[in-house]
Amino acid sequence: MIRIRGLRKKLGQKQVLDGVDLDIPTGCTMVVMGRSGTGKSVLLRHIIGLMQPDQGSIEVEGGIVLAGATSSRAKRTARTIVPRMPKRIFGFAVT
């Protein structure tokens, strides 16, 4: 499970993520939709550990991966998360 609580991120003067709460159960497929500039990519970058939140936390399988004012250990952990992918996508083998 991925659990996001109170995620906030400001880029320049724009508040891109403003208190996002989201639960994604293990094995669930989720779609993030919205207009251009609404924070979809910023949210995904936080989930995979490429960006640090200003506030809030992201837990993966019960362990906090990212939080505002994150420790260097948590930053290293976030960068090592690799999503499980099927061996075949759209009929092509992934190697």
C-alpha cells in the first residue's frame, strides 16, 4: 500500500500540492488525471522519491519513505524503491 498524508509542495510562488491525502492499495492500478499544471507529475515524482515534500509524508508498505525534513537514510531508501512490473507489456518482453 502507498499512503500519502498532508503532502504539500510549493514551486516558486505556486502551491502545486496542497495537503494531498491518498491511499493506493497494493495491487491496485490508479490513474492520475487533470489539466496541465495541476501537479500530476509533481505527485508522481514525490511517490518515486525524485522530489522532497515541503510537508507531509509518503509511506510504502507501512514504512515512511518521504517526509518533510526527511533524514538522509529515508532519502536513500526512497531512491531504491523499484515498482513491480509485469514481464510483458503490450505483448513485448521487458528486459
